[in-house]
Amino acid sequence: MAETKYTYNIIDFPNDKVDINKLENEIRESDITTALDYINSNASICDIWFKAELSILDSTATLPAIIAAHDGEHISDEEAPHMPDGRPIVRADTRPLFTETYFTMAGDSGTEIGAGQHLEWDFSDSTTNIYTGPEVPAGMKCKQVLMTFKCPVYLKDGTIYFFDTKFGSYIDMDVVVPAGNYYPNPEGTIPASALGLGGNGMYAYTSIDLSYQQYVNKHHMYGDCPMGDELNAEGCAINPVPPGWYARGLIIVPESDNSSKGFGSLEMYRCHTRLLPGQTFDNISHIY
């Protein structure tokens, strides 16, 4: 199934304006059964992306009716989220609404949540995940772990476990834009509108894997830490790691190290932690 875009002019809306969050809720609460992917809007148009083509009824009647009724007003305090019994949801944590807490030592595979690359390393293996990029200093060697997630993930805490580690060893973790992708960059030359995106932000294109945001910087390791070295944050990241981008670990050790090993755990928030029977990555809606 291919993503399908439905474009409306802003003047199609009764008040000539769109509130994306509110419109997303209205679509998800409607009778439309095809999963909504995301919505982009600017001063003149609103693009609504679904995971697949809508039925004739939904595309010619249901969706136009939602557009015709959408007032574009921001959700007020009276319309804030409530529990099923009517109590308002008042929270002090940073977990985005409609996401769940998720602890993992592995990324996603192409078809399953949590079945991808493990966050682990073993320098007794001299061939797997070897990395020789510019981040590796002279006299050191490195293993690279690349994890991808099929949902947007909001990184929070983590724990590192290591064994037989030599003095001078350390781990870096960052968010990487894979080669062949566009990414937000205030100094970029591509306006969001040229990519079909809303807002006035600028973007750039990368032909190489590009480090976009540092998550852990030169966190040193020495000896054994079987109980784990915890990295705690007061809150989760403001922006999620987009699906397909890498959460990367670079484990850098002296060249003489042929025995150290370890693994890591990440705490994050995400909209889906399991695919239920009948669900695939193509027919679920993601929370941004």
C-alpha cells in the first residue's frame, strides 16, 4: 500500500485556518478506517497524508465533511484531554500524550518492533560492526551500532554495562541522518515548502550519514560495570528521532583491546510498543 495525499486549499476551511493537532484528532475519531499518517499545512494549502488510498465514500464524503466542519481553533482548556470518567489529565512528567514508556536494547527490524540491531559490542570479534570514521582518534579503534525505529521515538534515559574495559575507552551516542535524506538546518538552502512541508523552516540534503544531535559525549568506561552505569535525564528529548533515522552508538577503545564487551539499554517514549494481529508498519498511525 502506498501513502496517499489529499490536498485542500485553506479557503476550503470555514474560517480559512487549520489547527493540525485538532484536525488530526477529528480525523482519527471519525469513521475513516484508513490510518492517518501526518498533516502538513502552510498559508495556502493543507496536505493530509494517509497510509493508503481512501475509499470512495471516505474521500468524497467523510473527509470533505470533516474539512467543512473544522473551525481551525486551538484546543482550549475545556477541550483538554480527559480520562474516561471525566477527570482532566494533569501530568508533571515529559511523556508526550498517546505514547508509552519503552525500555529496549535493540532497534526495530523492517517488520517487527524490537527485533532489529542490538546495542551491544564485543572486541574479541575483530570483523563485526568495525567503524573507521573521523571520530576515531589515532591509536584507537571503534565499533558502530546503528539502531532504527519505525515509530518516532523520544529518547530519555539509558544504562551502559561493560566488562574488561581498558583505561581510555569511551562511548559516544548520537542521532544520525542517513545518507540521501533531507533534515532541518537553519543554514540550509531548501525551504520547507519546496519539500511539501509546512512552516517557514529551512532544510538541507545530506549525501553521507550525518551526525545531527549528540546524545552521549565521550562517556568513559574502565574495568567492569555489571550493575550498569546509569545516564539519567530530567525529561525526554523535545523532538523525536524520526522513523528511519539512526540512534547510533560509537564504542571507542585502545587498539590493544581484544577482549572488552558490553551492552546498553535505552529508555524512550513511543506510540507503539507491539504490532497487534493484523497491524503492520503501513497501517498504523504515528504520534509526532
